[in-house]
Amino acid sequence: MLVGAFGEDAGWSARQRLLLERLRRIPQVSSAAIGGFPMRGTWTPPIIAAGQHGRTLASHASEDYFDTLGVALIRGRVFDRGATGGAERAAVISEATARRFWPNEDPLGKRFQLDMDFRGTLAEFEVIGVIRDVRFANLTRVDPAHVYLTGLTGPRAGAGGILLRLQGESRDALAAVRKTAGDFDPDLLPSLNLISVEDGPVRLQRSLARVYGMFALVLAALAVGLSGVGIYGVMSYLVSRRTKEIGICIALGATRARVLGALVADGLRPVTFGIAGGLAGAAALSSVLHATLVFPGSLDLFYGVPFYDPGLFLGLACFIAGIAALASAVPARRAFRVDPVTALRHE
């Protein structure tokens, strides 16, 4: 179980380091680190890399941070314990960041700049490692770009808390953590919050995803149902007004199949233009909504579905066309049962 410990003093201080070392000695703690907590917010500084300007997710991380989170190292190395010198200017990046700024190149040793205070104060970093892509900011999408810095740099240094990977019985492990923290500093206990990743932010985001999904499903069902009822009513009314025309055609010897085909074709003609316009508008609106996903910290309410899904668009178009054809055929078949002489007198 992955747990985050947060107190009033969440900085990268010597006091927090001492607490971390004590927590590492607990048998129920398999790994511990300091850094950003998944899905509890991060920051998105402007980045300049390989001549490109953009935004990226950024987090601070200690030496055992990636082992604690269970994130695999792909290339290079992570931060060293007790590193000195230029360690504060080292950075680990995600695979997506490497693909975005250095495609088909080795990102190790590359340099980039971050606007640390959003006021143009640029700091330069060197890439020392590449880790696997994760869902750090939101459960709905893999981070489009993410850089991890040591806790020694920038105005947001120390943002986050202590992360613990616990083993064994969770209740006993949490009790041992609280006891160790209380022995270390009794004043820390009232403000100490132990938050499980699975039972905290992950469960919350899953619940929100279900709510959003059900809300979208209800709205989609209402929209499709109302459009189907509206089209059926209008087309049925228009065809029913042609009862006299149908009677004349039948009296002149036209076959019922030919008349029915003509009525359905006439009914589908305006619907076809409406479908084309609706598909174009839907694709345009979808592309605009997807454009908002460029920002690294935004939610992906489409859950990876492309802005133009051929299967969905084709299915909706066939549904509307089928409703229009049915609305044209039903009153026409009803009119066929009327005697042609009666149909000729129909007003």
C-alpha cells in the first residue's frame, strides 16, 4: 500500500529528512521517499527544450522516489542519495517528454530550461534519466510531459510530502508510522495526515469518472431520443399530407413499391443534408474540446477516444437516416390501405 504523509511542515528540511530516515527503519515500511503525491496536484511551468516552447508537469523527487512509486527506469539513472555538486540541476524526464522534445535522439545529457516562478526566471537542467510514462496528474490520461527535479531547486522545492510503501497488515503499519512520528515529534501528530493513494485520490477520480460517464450517457440518450422522436414526427406529418398525391399515383397505375421508394427518397434528402451538417459541427466541436487537452494538467474527459471516431459518427448517421426512412414508410403504407377514390377526396 502506498501512503502519503503530510504535515504542516512539508518542506525539504533537515527535520523532514530525519523523520524520513526513522520511518525507513520501520519493518512495515519497504520503501520511503519525499516528493510530489500522485493526483493531488502538481505545477506546470513553461519549458524551453530543443528550441521548442511549451508547458510541462513538474514534480520534486528524492533518491528513492521512483522505487517507492514503482515507476520503472528506462534509461540513465535517478537521483543519488547524498549527491552534491550539480545534483540540484539534474532532472529525470518521462518517455513522453523525451519523445516530444528529442524524437529519435538520445535525451541523456540534453538540457532544458524551466520558468521556475512563472515570471521569466529560467533555470537550466540536464537530463540524467528517463522513466516510464505514468498517470500522475490525472487518472484519465497519461502525462503528456513530466519532469522530475531534486528537492533542492526552485520556489516550490519541498512541495509534496513523505511517501511510504507499506507491507503487511495495513492497520499495524499505519499504527507503527504514527508511533514513530509521535516519538520523533509529538507536536507533529495533530497535523499529520496519512493518505492512501488507492483509497484517496484514485478512488475519488474513479468516482468522478463514473459520475461524468453516467451524466454523459444520460445526456446522449436524451439527445438521441429527442432527435429521433422529432424527426419521426415531422417526417410522418409531411408524408401524411401527401395522401392525395399517393392516391393519384396509385390510380394512375404506379406500383406501391415505386411510390414507397420515392417517398422514402424524398424524406431522406433533407435529412442527409442535416446529417452532413451535424457531423461537420460535431467534428469541429470535438476538435476544439480536444485542443484543450494540450495543457498538461487538464483532464481527458474523452478517455483517449480520438476527436473523430468513425464508428460512432457512422452509427449516429445510420440511426438518424433509419428514423427518417421509417417515418416516411409508415404513413405511406397506411395511405396504401385507403381506397384511391377516398384518397382523391382527402384534404
